[in-house]
Amino acid sequence: MADDIYRHHESIEKKEAFKGVWGQYLGGGRRMNVMHWNFVDGVSLPEHSHESEQFGYIIKGGFKVKIGARMEILKAGDAYFVPANEPHSFTSVGETEAIDVFSPLREVKGYTDKV
């Protein structure tokens, strides 16, 4: 674990997770993990849910977010909290950059969790 204490953004592999969405696995521990995302404008992630709670922070752009029955449009500087097992969906508004934190660990398809 000592080798994973510090992560430099430029050295973290960026992968296309979905068409128009690139992700970088920033790291994780035994109880949480963190992803960095870049979306092109207008990409929709369909409604889904997972066992992990999710905290997100929008760095650039925005999202039209639906969590449960509530829809909001969020912009840079805004954050969202998704309870465990709560259905949610996202649509990017402009080029969007965001960070997601998952707890407990959430396996993100195509990315390796170093625990």
C-alpha cells in the first residue's frame, strides 16, 4: 500500500468506460474507492443502482441528475449524494468533469481496484 499513497494524475491510465465517457481509477482502500470522469456533452448513463453509497463533485460542466424520483440540474461546484441501492441516472450538460467516491468499494467495469 505504501506505493499507492500518492497518485499523480498524468500517470493514471485513462480508459473509455462508455462511448463519450473516460474514467481514471484514482485509488481506493478497504472501504472506499474514487473515480475521475470526463464526459462529452449530452452523454446519458441510464438508470442503475448499486450497493455502494456514492458522493460526487462536479469540477467542470454539469449533469442532469435523477436520484430516486428527484431530478436536478447541477453545475461545476455542486455535489450529489446517492444512497445505497437508490436508482439514479446522469446526463452530461456540456463537457463535464467529475469525481465520484464509492463506499463500500464498488467494482467499476474495466478498472482494477487495488485493495
